[in-house]
Amino acid sequence: MSANCELCFHRCRLEEGQTGFCRARVCRNGVVVPLNYGRLTSLALDPIEKKPLRRFRPGSLILSVGSFGCNLRCPFCQNHEISMAGDGSIQTVDVSPGQLVDKAEALIPQGNIGVAYTYNEPLVGYEYVRDCAALVHGRGMVNVLVTNGTVAEQPWRELLPLLDAANIDLKGFTPAWYRRLGGDLDAVKRSITLAAERCHVEVTTLLVPGENDSVEEIRALAKWLASVRPDIPLHLSRFFPRYQMRDHLPTPVEQVYRLAEEARAWLTHVYTGNC
């Protein structure tokens, strides 16, 4: 038996037992199911600003969780050890939705406000995020998602009512750059637009020298984002050599500041990161 995965634009056609592009979803008995359901690689109580979220519950802490897998192939990935991992290639700990929410609630006295789904691409484990998020809201806590935004429209619309805040990567503003990353610019733009109607949204762009850091591209990006909502915070982050881009130089600090000033012509809140 075979099945199509409808979670993202890749729409992987999977034969029985075959794993998708994301390494986290598999065809079993003619149905696509997540391999990484409840299998965590990372668990930490982080400052909310680390997501990064600058204008949502500042000064708070949030229980941050990650699994394995990703539906992009960014050569600069900062968490490639888990995002590029698949079943059996990395150590995991089984944590059910109920156990995770119990842990989050137990950390409230330490300042925890809820759960952040992050580190790898959390939406390749969509069902776990959905199930946990419903329980988190049931206990009066908040849900935060850190995502590349490359998700199909219907599952995204179904998840949004459970989210209180999201940071969505907008990795550049040209289709050619997104193709190099194995992604789809239009899908991300749609995700940002829909999320801005339902929850608090902030956007992050990692500035890779010579790739997506031209003045023209950042102007176009900022102008489009302002057309969605000019008060959406934009984080422009400095690139450091990682993963398959270790031969690149870091983004010059002055370039990050210059591009931030360009973006402020359209956007109310522009922040610089890693500087």
C-alpha cells in the first residue's frame, strides 16, 4: 500500500514502510504517520526571548521541546544534529502529551508559561504538537511554535486556534533561494499571513552573506511584511558558519545594522540578532 503525505508542499508519495523527505513521517498500512510522535531530543526551560519573541510575554520562561526531522535542507542549519536526523540515528526520550503538560505545569512556580515547540522543525511531528497544544490550553498555559512555515494550508488553519504565538522563519525573499533550501516561498508567505490573523507573530530572517542580504531583497521583504501588518516584529539575525557553510564568513555586524535600518522604513519593530 502507498499514501500521499499532505502535510507540506513536498506531498511525498510513500510506499509501505517508506520515510518521507522530512525523515520523520512514514507510510504504515497505507496511512502516513509520524515516526517522531512523543520522541524528544531536547527539553529545556528557556527565556521567551530566545525563540526569538520580543513582544510576547517578555521576561517569561517557557518549556521548550524538540524532536527530529525537518522538511527543508538549509546548508546553514544551526540544529542539524537533530533536524537532519532520522529514526534510529539519534537518541530520544519518550514523553507523552500528558507527561509533557504535567512537566510544564510543574514548572509554573519557576516562571514557566507553557510549551514552545522548537529546535527541529516541529510541524513534521504535527500530530504531537496538536495533541500537546490542546492539553496545554486546557491547563491554562500558552503554546508557542517556532517553525519554517512550510506547511500546507489546511493543517495550518486547523492548528492556529491552539497557538498563542509563533516565530516563523522567512529565510529570504526570492523563489530561487528557497529552491536551494528545498522550500517554497509562497507557502511561507501564506503561513505568515494566516497566522497574523489568529495569534501573535514574529518573523526571523538569517542574513547569509552574498545569498539573501542585499538591500533590494530586504526592502522587498520588509515592504511585503508591512502589507500583512506593519507591527509584525522582524528579527534580522547574523549568520555564523555552520553545517555545510563552514567555509563562509560571518555576516558583518555593520551589514546587519544597515539592513535593519532599511527595514524600519516599513516596519515598526525591527530587531538585530547574534550581533
